[in-house]
Amino acid sequence: MAAAEAQEAGVRYAFKYASRRDANEAGIIRALRIAGALVWQISAKDVPDLLVGFRGRWHLLEVKRPGEDLSPGQREFFLACEQATLPVQVVYSSEDALKAVGAVS
């Protein structure tokens, strides 16, 4: 999707946004990398925390602490992804993340 098309679709780009990282994120990244995944941290407002490449597929993962909810902007992003049939998931633990990318069943 080109930037102009994304703006028309209501997708906002804010890649200079500095965010705090969830405490469980480091362990999740470590587990994904041990499983052979490529992992990049994303710091953009309302965009998931991790871009994960695994077995020829890309995954967007939003890391949350147990009991934590998506922000309104994150819910909007997830809805846009769902409508475009793009994979995006919330994960709370290393096990969740490994299941999300298909490293374990």
C-alpha cells in the first residue's frame, strides 16, 4: 500500500515515536531468535511492537503484559489489518509468540 493510499485508508505513519517497552518483550525476542526468527523492534505510535520473519512469512506482534488492553489507536490498526487480511496478533509470553509465528503448536 502506497503512503497516499494508506492515508486515505486512515492509516497513520509516526515512525519517530519513542515508546516504552513492556518488561516481557526482551524474553519474547530472545525466544523467537533462539527459534530461528528474525526480529525487529518497531517504535511507532499504534503499530505493533515486533516485526518477525519466520519460515518465509512476516508477522506483526503486539507485546502486552497480562491484563493489559490495546489502546484505541492500536485497536484501529488491528481492525485495518484484519480488513486487509494481514496477520497481526497480541502476545503475552514467549509461548504465545512462538505459537503466533508457528514455531510451536
